[in-house]
Amino acid sequence: MQPGSKPVSIFNLTVIVAALGYFVDIYDLLLFGIIRIPSLREMGLTPDQITTDGESILSWQMFGLMLGGILWGIVGDKKEDRVYCSVLYCCIHSEILPMVLYKQ
């Protein structure tokens, strides 16, 4: 650091947006783990179907997390500070889209 320069804080926009994205992803995974069995049971699935469909939905969810992280991470790196909120929005929706398409 040069004399007279301002110290850089770790709590800048990049860190805050990354933390929000991480929070949303972990919250989604935890919520699905909590409500998966009762939700699938309410849909009328048998115990075997609950196991296979629950694992399949979880796999699609993980795929969406991976795909969204890679694609929107690249977009965020290229656009830098200008599009953090839209990148976070797209990351969330790229995680939800595979789950919506799975049931159609």
C-alpha cells in the first residue's frame, strides 16, 4: 500500500453480491432438503417414487447450481461491476429453471 492511499475494505460490492448468491443457493438446498419428502408425499408419490424423484430433482438442482455458477460467473467477470444485481438474479433463475422443466 502506498503512503496516503485508502485501505481497501473486504466489504465491497463484489463480496456482498457473492455472499447473497451463496446465501440464496444454500437456503434453497436446505429448504428442499426439509420439505422434499412431505411435498412429494402430498403429490401422491409412492415411497419408491419419492426416493427416485427426490434424488432426480436434487441432481437437477445441483446441475442448475453448477451451470448457473459457471455461466453467470463468466458473465460477471466480463462485465465487472456493472451488472452484479442482474447476474445474481440470473443465477437464482438458472437454478430454478431445471426444477420447473423437470415436472412439465
